[in-house]
Amino acid sequence: MDPTITLGVCPHCETPITNRDLLIEYETVNGHSQYAECPDCVAVITPT
């Protein structure tokens, strides 16, 4: 997994979230979802 791939941005501060920030990725009924830690907010977020 390439740690520089952008997954989205933080919904709070719009910092780019990369694979290196990913905490967990899981499958849902509608596809998949992720939780990551924003390096600026230091909060657990769902990248958008």
C-alpha cells in the first residue's frame, strides 16, 4: 500500500488524509468505509 495516496480530506480542517493516516478500513452494505487520524486535528475522522 502506497503511504502517499490521498484518501480524502479531514471534514474539520480540510487537511489531506493519506494512507499513512489510515486506522481501519472495512466493508459495509454500501461498499466500504474508513477511519483515519487527521495529522493536524489529531482526531479520528472519516475522510471525505
